[in-house]
Amino acid sequence: MKFLPPIAAAVGVLLATDAAAEISYVRAGRAIDVEKGRVLTDQLIRIDEGRITSVAPYAAAPTDGEIIDWSAKTVLPGLIDMHTHLVGDIQSAGVADPLLTSAAEDVLIGAANAKKTLRAGFTTVRDVGAWRAFADVALRDAIDKNYVEGPRMAVAGGYFTIPGGGGALTGLADDMKVPADFERGVVEGPDDARAKARDFLQHDVDFLKTIATGAVLTIGTDPGMPELSEAELRAIVDEARKYGKKVTAHAHGAEGAKNAIRAGVASIEHGSILDDEALSMMKKRGVFLVADIYNGDYIDEVGTRDGWPEETLQKNRDTTETQRDVFRKAVKMGVKIAYGTDSGVYPHGDNAKQLPYMVKYGMTPIAAIRSATLSAAELLGWEKDVGSISVGRYADMIAVDGDPLTDISALTGDKVVMKGGEIVE
């Protein structure tokens, strides 16, 4: 037998202790298998270095790690919101409000929003752009380095929009100068679009966000009107593909959405007034719909109370029910749907409130849950890491009382949240 010096022996003990501490277990009373659409009872989930290494029926208490007892709860994969705006403050009545905070303040506010989002059970988000270019990149990196608490983030860096379009800061006095970082993604023509797409990609964004139509919340724009041309959209998509990245398109209206679909985007955001042709194109090409069908009610209630611009309120009224009709039709047609809420329009942490709406407007509870787990992971391209309670995935899970498969509102209440094997306190 080889004897170690006292210091080496002590180090060896510490290393062995640390290795043991990396292993833990969750005992799940009911675990929802989103891949096979079934519920597994009394499961033991083994976690090693933040990832799931086995899922099996509980037989006996293991002795090589802590057991987290969720035997009285329903356990699901951590939820994924594919349309968030974490950086900066939430939507308000003042069109110039984004100019009232510095970039540093926006990121710090974003850190608080990220914490709320994680504690609401959303362990991953796709953040679809901040007013100030690359502020979201800074927040993502701070979370990855454990400087701040928050979900795993895929970030866009900003928006690509035409001058004065749906992704621009509009409604200001003509002589007011908008800071340059607000206009980093303003494009004029395919060549400019390609060059600016390359600039964003070289700043280590995870995907690109385009504004293919006007917007409900942008003064002076028409949600049904196409904005970026098909040629401009195609230039952005082509450049993104060189970097192995996807592109999404904000598109309320049908013609703008069709431009984006033909250009090769991976998802359509909002889709409030899509026609049958657009939905058929999406189904044929595997393009996802990410529709924020909850927050129309929030905008109407809070916007009316707080004096949001009448133009905004009217556009919201004109698109809320049409969007829900489109959503119902998309579900019936078999269009791929990923969960996205437009958090930042409404308060962060309320992300799960949309789940009952998705069931109300045509989805089964398991389909709604899949949209916020497995389907969202597919759209992200992160299926190997998130979206299911499966071997190899991160141990991102939530535990709730009740049965979400019979009452989806069980997911809107209190949750126990785990990210990477660590309970979020």
C-alpha cells in the first residue's frame, strides 16, 4: 500500500468529499416525461456535476449523495420562455422612457428581472433583443459566470429594423438624437443588412432577431405592414447560417411573415394576423409560431389604467382576438409552436400565466407543457442540454403541487426550482 504525506492525504480527502458532494438525487412522486407524453411515478433522478445521469424507479435510498424529497410533488423539466426582454424596465406609457436609464442601469435592472424569471420556474429563456445593442449579451455572460442569478439565456443583441420601423424608438421630437447603440440594427438595403448581421454575429450573439412588420407597441407603425424586404431578410439569414445561427422574425401581418418564411427564418413571433397561406408555409417548412396570446389582456387593462398612447391601445384591441384565432388555427393545422410571452411588456415572473391561455385556445395540457420544454429546446437547438428530464440534460427541474395535466393552472402558482442540480433559494 502506498502511504501519502499528511498534506497530500488531506487533499485527497477533500477531493473525495467534493466528488461525493457533486452527486445528488431527486425523488419525484410524479415525473412528467415530455418526450413520451406520460407520467412516471416514484422516480429517482440521479444528478452528477449538474446533469442528469439516470432516471429510474425508486427502490432504496442511495448512500452516495443527498436526496431531495419531491415525493409529494409533480416534477417537470425547467420551463423555457422563447420571447423575453429581460434588459431594462417593463413597458410603460412614456415613449421616451428607454432613454431615461443608462446602459449600466439597464443591465442591472435586467439582473433583477432575470432573478424573478428563474424563480418563476423558467430556467432557460430566449431573449429577443434589448434597446441598447449587446446589453443582453452582458447579462447572459454575467449569469454564465455566476455573477448574478438567472436563467440560461440565448440572446439576439438587438433588432434588425428599417428606419422608423417596428424595432426603432419612435414618437420622439424630430430634433431629438437617439443614441447610436439604439440604432445599431437599423438597415437600409440587403448589403447593409448583411454587413450589420455580421457585426452582431461577431459580438457573440446566439441568434438574430428581425422586424418584418410594424409593431403594436411602436408608435407610427402598422402591425400589418411589411417592413424589411425579403431580400434584406434573406441577406440576414444567409449571413447567420455561415455562423451556424438561426434567425427569428417579429411579424404580425401575413405578407411580412411570408417574406420572412421565404427568406428562411426559424420562427415567427406574434403572428397576430396571419392568413392560411402563411400558416401552411410555416407547417411545410417547419417554421415555429411563438405567439404571446396572454399579454393582450394585460396591455388593455394596465395600458388603459396607466394612460398608454391611444394608438397602442387600439392596435392591441385590433390584434388580440385575431392573434388567438390564428393560434387556435395553427394548433389545429399542426404548426410547430414554442412558448413565448413577450415578458417585459408585462411584469417579469408572471411568465407562466400564458399556459392556461394556450389550453383555452386549443392545446392539450401536455402539448402546452411541451411547447415550453421540448419544442422550445428544439427551436433553440439546445435539445441535448435542456427541455426534458433525460440522461445527459442539465438538471433543470421544477416541482409543483397538483397535476398540471388535469389543471394547467398548477404551473402558475408556487414552485420549487432547480437549475443545474442546485435549488434556487
